[in-house]
Amino acid sequence: MPINSTVNSAALPAPHDPELSWQKTALCAQTGPELFFPEPGSSTREAKFLCGRCDARGACLEYALAHDERFGVWGGLSEQERLALRRGRRERQAA
């Protein structure tokens, strides 16, 4: 997801981190973070549309899940959708 997001830079991995190599080709790098971090109650439709066209979508989503990203659209999913996905994965693992 959004490379330009306003996050505590001390918590971010180094830019040369191979885990973040997907960001070099991510379409979100070509737009501002507002699209991916909309105000509460605002639509995420445009962000999800852009994510749907992005080759880095899968890597972005896995990064967000692995790092428990709680805000914004990552890999084409909203906060609630990622939470539901996480719960579903845990339930399948427990079964």
C-alpha cells in the first residue's frame, strides 16, 4: 500500500529492504496517501479500483497482514476486510 503514508519513520523498514521491493512497482506510489487513507465514512472505491490494476497487490496485502496494518486500503482490502481475512485464516488453521 501507500508508500507516501504518514507513519512514524522510525518504525519503517529500510527502503532497500527486500520485503518492500513490491513498492517500486506499486501504483499507489503514483498517487497521494489520501486515496488509501480516506476520512472515516468516505469511499474506498477508487483506492480498491487502483489496487485491482496493480501487479504488486498480492505482495502489498501480505505485507499488511504480516505487519498488522490497521488503517487504510492495502492490497485492495479495507481495514474490516483484512480483519475478516485474518480471522478466516486463523479459523482454518485451528480446524
